[in-house]
Amino acid sequence: RFPDMDALLGALTLAPERRQGQTVAVVVAAALALAGTGVLVRTWRLRSLGAAACDPTAKLATVWGAGPDGRPRREMRTAFAASEMGDARARFARTSHILDAYADAWLGMSREACEAARDETDKVSPLRSACLDRRRAELAALTDVLAHADTKIVRRSIGAALSLRRLDGCNDPGVLRAAPPLPADPALRARVESLTNRLLALRARAEAGHDWQALEPIVALTDEVRAAAYEPLLTETLLVHARIRSPFDPEGAIPLYEEAYKHAEALRNDDFEAEAALQLAAIVGTFQHRFGEGERWAGLAEVALGHGGGGLDRLRGWFFNVRGALSAAHGQWRKARADFASSVSVREQALGPVHPELGASLVNLARSMLVLDESEPALEAATRAFKIVSDVYPADAYEVSAALLVRGEALIDLNRAGEARADLQSVLSGYERTLGHDHPFLADPMTALGRVALVEGRPADARAVLERAWEIRSTHVADAGAREETAFNLARAIWGSSDADRAHALELAREAQEGYAAIPDLSRRLAAVQSWLEDRAALRR
């Protein structure tokens, strides 16, 4: 063995006495060694060139670079610092962390897709790359919104980052093959790509908190997309338009969702089909109480989800949540509880243990548990939901208030009304500030505060707040059992605060009795009202 080539050549020169065969063997071995080294070098170089060609870092640099000095990150930091949010720095750090994780995952998947595409027999990798390009465009739309954030966007920034579409769908061959191809005509393709980028920008604005500001532009964009006559983009645009419109005009969102469903059905797009049907089930069934129509749409959503693969898990969690809400509105609380539990399970598995969508399912699960007199597990679910959503949204956000409300109601049921009072007052104040003084949501914290006052022996105070709640309940629809709960608690408050109005108290209690009698799952509440009426009747004899 020689330490280098010079030593080898020197040995050959200084040993003429060795047999010729041995000398030839040595030379041949050396030549083979050199040839092998060359092959290894060429292979290494080819691999290095391939790795460099598949390095997607540059494609992401202008969207969300890895370093602290990238332009999107700098602009976002500046915008957050200029907002009026006291915790803007913490929100910037949390949002950046979510975006970093998303970007890292995108880089890894993009590199793998590029390397796999060298295999000419691999027909899926090009589809995977196209899917990842779309996710990059969605990320770019959001980071651009965040780079120009105002206070409202800073408030919703963490939730907006968590709302980015998951990357694992880009690894599902079934999902990838179902995606419609872009138009073959170059001019139409360029037009569709331009319209798509504008749609993604509006969707990002809406999800980050500027939904009202996005309403007028989405109307104009919908008209332009119709004129382009590319069905997949029109279907998606109708869904985004309806989603932006529904908080302000749910009636106006219905025809948009219906049209989106028809287009999605024709395209056999299970994702869009399921979303449109779920939204219609929520609006028509849960809010308008047209239960037959709501159940029909929920059934159509279930069929669409049955066609899809694992890439629709996020929609499945949403399906169980919507169907549970529909059952609750209809008074089928045990069925609702089962669906809410399924929603929690699916969302936790698909989204992880700290996602705000999981928090929403936990709130609804806790509500159903309370109605069914499962106070301890309801408190546990509500407390967990509060922890999740309060880590994402500001203290006065609706999502946080909803968790606080159900936690407060659980505390009342567990004879801890004093602990519940401050939370419930905070919820009521927040609702009044953001929703106005006559919104139907206000009746829930008002009824709960009335219950606190009754427990604490303040029937006159209970009556004051419960009469406000009853006025709202009398003019708005609510989940089955909610109207009856307010009526019965107001009856108790009136009976305890005014001898002159006790006849009215009895009328309210009988109204609650009649309502509960029509809801089999609330038989225990019916029994409580009947017992109270029997006791009042005995006192009057």
C-alpha cells in the first residue's frame, strides 16, 4: 500500500528485478483504482448538480425566507409593531413560528417531488409539484396580507396562519389525480392564473380579518371569473364569495353555495361539493331551522366525503360539527353529543391538539354535555377549549367568549356560581361591544347571569337580566331548549321578587313545561319544571 501516487510510481522504478507479470498487475490495479475514483467523482458531481437543481429555496425566498432578514418577515415585523395590539410582539413570534414550520415542510416535500420526477414512469410527481406550487401561492397571498397588517389583522394573524391548507393533500395520489388540469390554451391559462392569484389574495384578506373589506372586490372578481368560463375556478370563486358574504348576509350566500354545489357535482370535485353542502346545512338547518332541508344537505355532504380519501379529514371534522349543531338546534341532543365527540376526535387526529377548530368542537361538545347534565366532563372540555382558543385569539374575540360562556355555565351547575360571575359578565360585555345590544347571542350570557343571581339569592337582579334575555328569545330562533331555559329561570326570578306577578311566573313556567315536553332528550329538565309547578300549586292551596 502506498500513501500516494508518487510513492507508487517510485516503487515501480526502483524494483526492476520484480517479475514482469507482477509489474503489469500493479499497473493495472493502479489504473483501475484511478478509474474507480473518477466514477465516484462523476457520480458525486451528478448528484450534487441534481440536488442543486431540486433545491426549492429560491422559490420560497420572496414568500417566506428562512432567515430573520427576509423581506416578508421584516415587513411583517414592522407592521405588527405599528399596530395597537399590546401583545403584537408575541403574536408576531407565534405567527412566524407557524409560517416557518409550514415553509420547512413545503421545502422538504418540494425537493422530494422534484427528485422523484426524474423517474419517467412516475406520473404522480408532476401533479404533486403542481399542488405544492398552489400551496406556495396561498402562502404568498397570506404573507403579503400579514406584511401590511393593521390591528384587526394582527388580532387574527395566528388563526389565519393556522388556516393555511394542509400540505399532506399533495401526497395523496387520489386527491392529486382528481385535481382538474389548467386550460391547454396559453392565453386562457394565463388569464386563469391571474384570476386565481387575485382570488387567493382576497381569501387571505378575509381569513385574516378583513372580510368586510373583501366583499365588494369579490363580487367584481366573481363576474370576471364567470366571463373566463373555466368551471373549476368559478366553483372555487363562488365558495370564497359565499364564505365572505355569509357573516353579513347569510340569505345572500345561499344561492352562491347552491350554484357552487352544482358546479362541483358536475366536476366530481368531492372537496368543493362537500364544503358547499356543509355550508348550506349550517345556514339552512342550524340558523334558519329548516331542519328537513338542512338534513338533506348534510346527507349530500356525507356522500361527497365518502367518495374522497384521507385528504378530506379536515372536512370530516367540520361535517360532524355541523351535523351536531343541526341536531342540537332540532332538540336531538344525544345525537348532537355523539357527533361533537366525533368532531373532536377527527380534528385532533387531523389538526393536532392545539388547533382552534378543535377548540370550536370542544365548546360544542361541552354545550351538549351540559344540556344532558354531564357537568364535570363539560367543565373539562370547556376548560381545554378555552386554553386552545385563548392562545390563538385576543381575550375579547368571539371564540374565547364562547369557551368562557360554556365554562361559566358548567361552573354554575357545579355550585361554583361565584367563580362563573366574572367570566359571564366579560362575555356579555364583549358581545354587547362587538355585536350590539339586541343580537340573539346575548341571550345566552344573560340567562347564565340570571342563574348566578338566583343561586346567590338575588331574584330582583336575576329578573332584570332575564327579562332582557326573554325579550331576545321571543324574537329570535334558538337551539331547542334555550328558550325554555330562559322562560323557566325568569319564572323563578319573578316568583321570588314580586308577589303581584306570580301569575305571570306560572305562565312562563308552563310555557317552559310545554316546550320541554316536545324534546325527549330534555326529560330531566321537564321533570324539574313540573316539580317546581307542583310545589307552587301546593303553596297556593
